[in-house]
Amino acid sequence: MERLTWKYLGFGLSALLWSLLVIWIELWYLLVFDLVLFDLFVTGKVDWTLRKYGLPRHLQSFIEWLAIVLLALGCSFTLKVLFVETYKIPTPSMEETLLAGDFIFVSKLSYGPRLPETPLAIPFYHNKLPSGKKSYSEKLKMPHKRLKGFSSIERDDIIVFNFPEGDTMVVQYPGQNYYSLVRQYGREYILSEFDIITHPVDKRENYIKRCIALPGDTLQITGGEIRVNGKTRPVLPHQKFKYYVTTTGNPLPDPLLDSLKILKTSVTYNPVNSLHVLYLAEENVETLKSFPQVRSIKQYSEPTLSFQNQEIFPHSNNYRWTGDNFGPLKVPAKGDTIPLDMLNLPLYQRLIATYEHNNLQLVEGDIHINGVPAESYVVKMNYYFVMGDNRHNSADSRYWGFVPEDHLLGKAVTVWFSIEPEKRIIGGLRKERIFSSIK
């Protein structure tokens, strides 16, 4: 009797957890697995080991190992999609908050897990194999669906998302932005000379940045100072900026750069005028000034130009914005009605045509959406404006625009391991960063 009670208790707890998971992800047909749990815990009518079917020993062993591998893959996939995923920081765009070589945990529960839209994929390969071929198939595509999370994005959250302009890539230049290459060399040349590959939303490259402005916010950058809804944002601790450093004739020594936590690969030096280009946190500026070899230090600020900077969003001659003088720009929110004209169309053209899948055309100088003349547009999704903490060494929303809501992956929460790039564990391990929280 006691043994039967424990069987029912085990079944009850397992069925409850499984049912709650199914209700959360709203895949109701998976509730049938409760019958399997009932047999496993209580009735035992089915021989799940397959021993009574008289299969050859080697075949039975193969099936058992296959079941173990599939179960492990299923658990790993479920954990990765619904709860937490690990990422490696590849670039210095978020220094000093996150360093190149940091391995981080990203919470999928924070904003709600996004279910896979391209589920037919080889495990552990995001979008391509070592050979360069796609690691997934688009024969089965699921509609966008996000489960409920326990919070929403707030300003200053560090978020992971799919790169909005990563829908098209040049195979020969995987680290280059396709749209930037088109602006530089022309679409016809790029298409004729190189191989092009396209990715759906969930298979685009993963980016990590800090959320600066939320849906409905108005953002403006003046002389490097950021204002959101008219309020100046304070400079973050350890935030880096670009500086021009002139010395008395020799390059800055490696020990000094190491003491300031500056990667030598990120330093540009011109021996003609002894000019260094460095990315420094403000607290290190005074330290560098006290070094006798330093003649002058000047923080860089990109001025408003007399011509349009083609690399700055929205890539239009009507907007002479720069990385330090940008906006004002309102971040679209779901339900917003945007008046449309030829002046502001560059701001929202990609939003309408690419992110929200409309047919946008210009017909004799008039804007047509899905074949109908349009003087306004109602936004279907929320959007976000993001920037890197290493302000002058970050490709972010100032360069490619808004982050759509359906591109969001999760919130960066913890650094679980950290090693300096191109160094071995013994010499490059950053012990002080292991299991440190991300703010």
C-alpha cells in the first residue's frame, strides 16, 4: 500500500509539472504524455526497455543509447529555449560592463521565451556549419510566438537580440553588414561579385547592447550627451569613450596599457605625430595624464557634418546625424500612428516593409502600402533603441535603427566565466569576473 502511494505521488508531481509546462507553452497536444507518465509510475503495462520484444542485444543497446541521447538533447533544447542560454562576448563594444572573452548567462524568462520559428536545425549550430552552409531548413516555419515572462524591458537593461540587419549576409565577408557594403559599392556589384545568404529572424546573428530608449520615448544625442524624453542620462560607471592622446615621441608602453586594461589590438598609433587613438573609461584619464610621456588628451566628439554620413541611420541625405549628434527620434510603440511623407519615410521604411512585412512602394511620388495610398501607418510591434557602453566603438541603433520586439532573446544576468582573448586559461583567466552580476 505504501509503495502504491509513492507511485501515485510521483505520478502526481510529474504530471503537474508537465501539465503546467504544456499550459505555459500552449502546445495542448503534449498533454497526452501524461498517459506515458501514468504508465511509467503506476501501471507498468508497456515495457519501455523493449526487452520483452526479443530484439537482438546490440539493437536493443543501440535503441537505449539513442533514447538517452535524444532525452539529453531534448532537455538541453528545452533549457536553452525556455529558461537560460549561454553566450560569449566577442567584441569590446560593451566595455567595461562586459569584456571580450566573457561568457554570460542570458535569462529567457525575463521577457518571455520566444519559441523557435525555424525548428528544423542541427543542434549546437546557430545558423551555419563549419563548412559555411546553413545549419537549418526553412521547409518548416512556425509563426512568431512569445510566452509570458515575469518582467518587461526597462531602460538600462542589457539585452540580447537578433541583429535586425542580419537578414542578408555576404558569404565571403561574414563579419560585414550587407547593407553597409551595398551603400559603399552598390547593390548590383555586391550581388554580381559575391555569394549572398539570407536568414530568418531567429537565425540572425546575436547582438548584445544596453537599452537606452523604450517604445514611445524620444531620444536625442547632442555633443555626446544623451537625453531621453528631455532628461539627460548620466554617464555609466566605467563607460568608455574615444580619446586622442599625444605623446612626446614614443608609443605608450605595454605595461601602462595593461594597467589601464586597454587591449593593445584596440590602440591606433600614428608615429608621424605621436598620436594615439584610445578607448578609455573616465577614471583612467587622470591616471594617463600623470604619465610624463603624455602631452595632451582630448575626448573625441563627432561633429555634425556638412554632408550626410552614410553609415548613420537613417542613411538619408535629409538627416545629417552622427554618432554624437543624433535625433531627435521617437521610438515607435505598438499602436502608434505615424504620419508619412517623403521626409520622414527613411526613418520608418525598413520598419514598415521588412519588420512588419508590408509591400511598400513609391508611385509617382506617393507612398503606397499594400497597393493603397498611405499618409500614415499604424505600428504593429514595439521597438527599442540600443547602444553599446563603449560608445565610440559600437555598431548599434545609431547605425542600423530600431530593434523590433520579435527580435528579442533575453536579458543578460551573469558572467559565469571570463578569459582574456587569445590567452590560455592559466594566464588569461579573469577570476574576479566569474559569477559576477551584470548591471
